Amino acid sequence: MSDSVQQRVKGVDDLGLALLLSCVAEEHCIFTTEPHNTSALAEKLLHSCVTTLNVQAAVVQCARDTTIDEFNDAILIDVSDDSPSLPILTGGSERYRSTHDRAAGRFREPGRFGGVDDSLERRQIADVIIVNHLDQAPEVVQVQALELIRSKRIFTRSSMQVAPKGLLVIAILSDPGARLIHHLQDLFCMSHFHSENENIHHVNGTATQPEAPRFSKGDIDSLRGEINDIEIIAEIAQYMHNIEVFLRNSRFIKSGVTGAATRHLRKLSRALAPLHGLDFIPPSLVALAARKVYTHRLVLATSANEKSLLWGSDPEAVEEMLRGVTVQDVIEEVLVNVEAPL
């Protein structure tokens, strides 16, 4: 990495750095903050997408009555004249069926009742999708978000929209303790808590000169290229494995140490190295990656399902032991107990 890029990385705030890390790793991220501060966080993230990553972003406001059509429409943005448009596939093929038509009460094939709306041809999925209060959206909307992340496409009533390469989905939860549906939660690589006390001021609607983007597409591609050159030596691989084993065997953890988490721990550790100007992975970056990867995944045990109850432990003693324990406490305890390689 050039000295210029390294200096710019050092000048990015925590929020922008989390976005940059997600973009370089090409993995999706969950953001949390104080419940009353989620809208301000969404605005700050939208601003950071432009000033830090130089990409187009869309903000989706979710609620308990949000529909799939509203979600699909919100993630589409107008295509500028100098932006390459992505394909919009249409037609009556059986494999391109639309979502449920509430008016007709049945599924229908796109294109059967007319051509594609011209407005769709001028819109495409945003590079970054910021979904505020995704946990409050109905399950069908969360499933739609899951399919978008997995397949990189969505079906509207008359077309199939293909997501741009490097699509980044940012979920803002309504509360730090909120959770998404299980499979969607596990698809997000990392999580980041943004405190209200941190500076979240942004450019408002006044006539001011916009800030120049900190990182160009070439800078991002260069950082991604460096990830592929970073190898995980045997000692570091063993350290990662030990962290996973200790978490899985912890009395405080019920679930959350998944196969996806194992893959994300390795990928995020690699992605952190070039951002710190390193061509190797030290144990400190593995510990940092573990905090990011497991915080939103781990589910704490309760006095009804703690492991030692199977061996005759006193439920009241178990309840007292678990009182006040947080996911962050468990992760820190594991990182202390697992011996790091020298």
C-alpha cells in the first residue's frame, strides 16, 4: 500500500473505517447505536459512503408494516449519465416470476400484462444499501434481504434487477440487543457499535463545497489485491482455531460459533492487515477480528439451557453465575485465556 493511502486510512474516523473495512473485505456489516440515535447514524453512514468510499448509497427505512415492494423500490437509485447501467432482465420465462400480486391474489409472470415501466430502465440497485431498523421488518422482507445478499439480484413485478459488483448491505438495528432472523444474522460478517458521544456531525443542506472522496476505486482495488497476498501461518491458524474452540465450549454460550463465522474470522483478519500497513497477521488483529465477527452472532446461555445442568448443577447457582454477563465479557474472557503465539 502506498504511503498516501496509508495516511488517508489513519485520517478516517471509526465509522468510516468500519465502512472501509467492509468494502475492502467485500462483506456486509451490522451497525448498532443508542435506540434514539439510529436515524442520525443512517445519515452519517450515507454521508461517509460519498466522502470516504465515493459510491452511491440508498437508505431504506423499515417498519413492522414494510412490504417487499416498498423494500425493492427503496434500494433502487436513479442511474446517472456517466454510470454504467446494469442489466434488467424481463420476459415471460417461468424462472423469472414476480412477487405476489396482492390485487390479483396470485402469482403472475412479468411482462404478461404489458411492457416494462420505462422508469425501471433508468434505475438500478445502489452500490451500498443502508437498511435502518431491519430487525423490525416483517420476516418476508428480511428473507428478501437475505436473497439479495446471497444471489445479488431481486425480482420486481416486471423485471429482475442485478446488483452491482461489490454490493454492500449495511443493517442498522433498532436496539443493540435486537436480532435478525437466524440465517440473515449469520450472513453479516461483522458488527460495529457507534456511540452517540462520538462525533456524528455531517454536511447539511447548506451551500457548501462537497468533500473530495478519500478513496478512489483504484485505491479500494489495490487494498483488495493486497488481501490475497497475505497468508495465515500455522501458529496464527492454530490461534484462530483455539478461539473458536474456547467459544464453542464456553459455559456462557448457547450458540453462534458457526461455520460462516469461522470463514469470516479468517477473511476479516486478512482484510485488517493492509489497513494497518502490514503484510502479515499478528495476534492482535485476530483478536480485533474476533470482537467484530462474534459480537452479533453469539447467543448467551440461560439458567434453563446452560451446559452444566445436564450434570446436575443447581439452577439457582447457574442463574446467579450468568447474571450480568454480556457477549463482550465472554469474548474478552476467551481472548485472555487463549494463549497467543509469540
